[in-house]
Amino acid sequence: MSDPLVYLTQMLKDIQKATTYIYMEIYRFRNDEMGVRFRDNLVKKCLEGVKIRLLIDSWGASSNYWFFQDLLEAGGDVRFFKKIRLSWDGFTKSHRRDHRKILVIDDEITYIGSANISAYSFNWRESMFRIKGGIAKSFKKIIAENYKLYNKYFFDKQAYTKTVFYNGFEIIRDVPSITWQPVKKKYLELIQAAQREIIIETPYFLPGSSLRKALVEAAGRGVTVNVHIPKKSDVGALDLLTSKYLGELAEQGINIFFFLPENLHAKIFLADRRYFVIGSSNFDYRSFRYQHEICMAGQHKSLARQIVSHVNETRKNSEAFHYENWLRRPAVQRFLEWLLVPLRHLF
């Protein structure tokens, strides 16, 4: 679902019908109109005896325990993931955020995708997927496991990045790591195996050398590679840094499209219109190295058709990257791009 009004309304309807539990792991749960609506519905369900468990990133939250006071008093459980701490290695530790977006209801319904609980999502193009069935139990277990890590900086990374398999689907988890990075590895696997087409939608496009090489090689063997990014994201410095690489990629046959109306925040990958990856991970260094992310991968005809339809709609509101214009970009912009390169892992 791409329309914020549709998926946010549906999420609230599903919450209102919950009878057993509601688990949510989310990067941002804002104290705004949308956040208040979700919180108040959760309080109501908690008073009806539904178990409520929220895991919210403390950096991205834009809310606090006071905001959830009524929910806590009703018996709900709320944890904020890894508060910012001042220490000699505070930057390294504080940079590791929980960027996941998952909602699980009653072992029956799972939401996974790009959207936070926030009113600004009404103005962004998102990607949220509502999945019915037993896979909800697997996502519930994953949330419960990460719930234990909310204030821990040392844990068994291999165990927490182990892929979960369910009826042909893969649930792929990233944790802060330079070594494991399973989401990146899945992208590499699918790019290298693609035969006809690769579609990428991401708000932040800053792939490392191995991914750039794989994309260029795919284009070189005749695969159509289409990358959709916002004309202007909510992180201006990253847009500058991204621009440094766009011309080189376009010159190698990669098609780049800028989404114009507002921020494109969707996170979608599709190879040969069959193999998909959906979830919270951006196509950049920071997601792969420093953040807790979650994606689902596999094959599903109906879901692939929905992704293609979503991307076609995105394309209608996009403009193609112009290599000649990129060559003529101002010297000041070139200098700023060069200046930001050493910081590329932090965006």
C-alpha cells in the first residue's frame, strides 16, 4: 500500500479488532496527530485486555514515556531502544539505531515496510505491506528477541542475524555489523542472478563499491537497471553525496529517476519481476552497517504485481536523470560532494 491514508486507516482498523496482542517495533512514533490517534487506540485495546508491547527507537521517537503514560498505567509495555549516552565511544554506540517498522496483530496480520507512525507520512510516498497468515508468529518472535536488546550494546550478532524461513519466504535481519550485513548480501545475490530487470526504490541511495560494481555488471550483461530516488530527500547532505556517484552509474547504463512531488521514502527491490525484497532497509552504507533493519524476501506473483504497479505510479511522477546536466553542476557542489566522501558511512 502506497497511499498513507489507506494503510494508516487499515492499520487502525486492524488494531481496533485485535483480541490477543499487538506488538510493534518502530523507528519513529511521533507526538503528533497521527501518533496520538495510534496511542489512544492502543490504550483502549489495552484496557480491553489486549497485550500491548511497543519498542521504539529513542533517537527517532519524537515522543517519550510521558506521552505513553496512559498506556503504561493501563498495563501496556513500552521500551525506548538505546538512549543516547555520553561516553568516550558515545558516537559509535549512539549511531546504532533500531530502524525497523513492524506491526504484528493476533498471530494473523503483519505490517512491514517503510512508514513510521507520523503525520508527515501523509506527504511522503511510502511502501507498506499487509500480510495475513502464520508468518505473523515469526515476526512476533523477532520483535520479542529485539525487545531484550533495547539497552544492550554487546550481543551475539550471528544469532540475531540468522535468516528466518517461512513457506518459501525469508525474513532477513540486520544488526550493526561490518561483518554480517545479510540484507546487503541478499541484494548482491539477487543483482548477480538477475537476467532481465532490476528495480530499486529507496529514499537514500548510497551503495558501496561492491553493490555499485554488481549493478554496473548487471547493466553490462543487458539487464535493465532502474533506480528511483527522490529529487530532494529529507537529508540534504546525503543528496549531495549521492549526486557524486549518479553520473558514473548513468554512464555505465543504469537508469536513474527522480521522484518530484515530495519525499520518496519507499524501500523496494524487485528482480526480474519475481524476486522481491521489502522492508525497512535503505540502499546505503548506514542501513547495512549501523542499523537494526528487517526485510522480507521471496517470490509471490500478487505481491510482485503490486510492486510493479507501485513503481509505475512512481515513474509517472518522476523525471529522468540527465547526464549532461550532471556534468555541468556547479564547482561548489562538486567540492561539497568531495568533502562529504570520507563521511559516507554515516549517512
